[in-house]
Amino acid sequence: MPDTREGRDKKGHDEEKRQREQELEEDLEYEKEAEKRREEHEEAEEGLAQDE
């Protein structure tokens, strides 16, 4: 694409879109890991409650 204002704007928008998508993927992965930790914690608490 030639170096025009329109081309630079599109390139900037494309980069912003990729960055947002990456951030969303990272947030989703973080939420999945957090949910897994919560489930493991709940299972551990249930195990302790059964031992009492």
C-alpha cells in the first residue's frame, strides 16, 4: 500500500485491532486460569470439610 494518509490510518487501525484481539485473548486465558484455581480451591475445601 502506498505511503498515504489513508494507508497509514488503515495500518494504524489494523495494528490497534490486532492489539485489542491479543488483549482479549490474554484476558480470556487469565479468566480460564482463575476459574480453574477457584475450582481447585473449592475441591480442596470440600476435601478438608469431609476429613473433619
